[in-house]
Amino acid sequence: RPQKVCFCGTDRVLRACECCSAVPVADSRDAVAFRCPPDDVAPPPPTGHFDLLAIGTGSSSAAPVLGHVIRRECPLRRTAVRQCDGLTVCEDASRDPASRNRRDCASALLRYSPVDGGAVFYVLVDAGRTMRESVLEGFPRVGATTVHGLLITQSGVDGISGISGLDDMRDLQHLEYVYGEDGAIIGYRPRLGSPPLRVVSNKDTLDRIRGAFPYLCRPPDFVRPGVMRRGMLIIELQELDEDNSSFNLGGLPMRTFPVWQGGTHIALGLAVGTKAGGRG
């Protein structure tokens, strides 16, 4: 039986009985690599309820800000420093990997436990350029392994950041290899019951997606029926009739409403739950 090599930072080889719930991340000839899950995985919401995890709470630049670190200057140095050591937010964030001042672009994960007792439904709000880091840090804490819906809130400057992580979301869609008669991989297909990612936003934002990711918005290249030549994200665009719209994701009512973003353009606010007035 192969050994389990833990890559959680402890650099220890685990016995077969340890880390039985760990997730395999790589294979080799004599070992199977596993990443240990967090000690405390948050349980799902009660049936018929939802919760929200903020996986990104920074600005569109994230923190630390690249220019502040490279040029070693911060326009707020005279007013925004920590009194105990005189460090700015970006200085602290760049020096300490565990700093709470390290913040990804704004994003959130909504978890909903359907009333019929089905599997938890996951909705991601915005997929910015730090989406990958946010997922790696936040998803294991709540046991999330996939995303069923994506709501994008805006198409301004932050909106571009809000969609730039879209292509990376292919790794969150459950695909499987398809093998030919000779045992070689010939393509990919969604696992049974894995639907397209439902992407919801207004026309302006979806038009930006069509322009930035044209290969995601046209039919895949099939080597045979149901088998894609490349492993790529399969999406289904849902265009809102207007900024103030009601809809339903996974049985959960939602409603968007217009809000000013920076006083220059309209973004989408989000209300969730029965009082939100969502519909199918």
C-alpha cells in the first residue's frame, strides 16, 4: 500500500491510518501526495437555510498593493500605520504570510442546503483575479469542492477583475478523463450529474465575458459525442432583464438591485432568501 505524503507544511510521511479524509493532490510511483484538510470544517447550513463566507475582502488591487511593495512607498504612510511598529498595511501584508492585512479581491461563497435534503448548492459572488488564492484558502474550511452558480456584480473596472478568474473555474467543474481502446486519454467529459456553471449578470457584464472569453461561449470541440477534446469550463449564461431582477439559483430566491460603485457606474447589489422576492 503506498505511503501518504502530507504537503500541509509538516513534511512528514503519514501512516496508512492517518489523514484518512485527506484529499489527494498528486501521484508518484511510490507515494500518494495528500493535502490535510483543516482541523475544523464548518458544517453545512441546516436544511432550508443558507450562509455566506467572505473569501475576499480587499479592493480591486488586493493587499498588499503591488506598487506599494515594489516602490516601497504608500500614499497613506503618514496616517495609516500601525502604532506598535510603524508598518503600513501593505508592509505588514508583504512581510507576514499569515497577516490579516493580506486581502484578496472582493468575493463571497454562498452555501445553501435545499429543503429536499439534497446536496449543498454553492454560489460564488464574483471571480476576480485573486479567485484562485481565495478558493485555495476558503473552500477547504467549509468542505466546498465545486461551484454551481456564479453571480457577477459589475462590469466596470472591478467587474473586469470580477471575471478575470473565470477561466480558472474549470478546475471547480467535475470533469473526468475519457480513454480510448489503447488506454490513452482522448478527451474529457463532465461527471454524471455535473451541470454547466450558471453565470448570472446583466447584459453589459455578460457582453464583456463574451468578448474576453469567446472560447467559453461557443460549443466545445468534441472528438466524439459528449467527449471534449480539451478540459474546459462549460458555462450557461443567464442574462438579467434589468438590474433590479428576481431569479432563483438551486431553489434559493435571489434579487439583484442597482447600487452606485464609486459614484461612476452601476453595480449589482444582492438580496438572498424568501424575503428577497426571487422567482424561478
